[in-house]
Amino acid sequence: MLEIQYQSIVRDEEQARYISPHAFGYDGVRWHVRAYCHLRKGFRDFVFGRILSAGSLTASIVDSADDREWNTYIKIVLTPGASLTSAQRRGVEIDYGMSDGKVTIDCRQAMLFYTLRTLNFEVNGLPREGEKQLVIANLKDIKPFLPNPGQA
């Protein structure tokens, strides 16, 4: 267990947290520490840059195998958007290394929000406004794993 001073974006003041870290994740922009938060009593992502200081380190009894969201992989099947011309579709297929017009990305459930953001999708899995290159072909399958907008 590690004591940290953490600055979240939902609180004006920094806060002491006790976490049991077990993994790092990179979302394409920032590094995250995946850890059990003893204050919130659950596994969370902590943006590495918001950890202002670290204090004492003690042994933890938290088992990283209990982090269901970290240990669950989601398959995201991407295809070119239907409104693209055949030349545009071919370009998107090349950009994303698609075979037979699709590519599958394995993503940890805990990183799904960040992966969607990086690929220009909204938290609900739909393309951001103005984006038409990609669609999630198996959106129905991943809907149960999408974060609630207030959770992200």
C-alpha cells in the first residue's frame, strides 16, 4: 500500500490517498497507475502526473486478480464508415491494417474509455461529430462494457 497526495479533477484541493498499485496503462496521451483505492474501496485509474508526492510504502493484501475490469479483455471490431467512397475505404483499411475490411483490437475493459477517445469515438461508442472514418462493427457486443458518462 502506498500513501500518495493526489490532485483529482473533481476536487479543488489535493487529497491523501492510500492505493495498492498493480499496473501501468498508457492511453496515448497520459500514463495511468491502476490501483486499488482504499478510500473509494475499489480499483481505479490514477493519472500519474496528478500524483503530487508519494509517502510510505507498506505491504498490501489486495490481489490484482480481483481487478475484474483490468483482467477483462474486450474485442473491438473496427470497419470503415459506410459513407466513405471505395477509395476512402481502402485508405482507412491501409491506415488501420485491416484485413477483409476490418481489424480487431483487444482492449482491457479498464482502458476502454481511453481507447475509444483515442480512436475518436464518444463514450457511447458512436463516432465523434464530424468523424466518419471508422465505426465499431460489434458495438452491440461491447455496449455492456462502456462506461457511464458520469463515471469516465
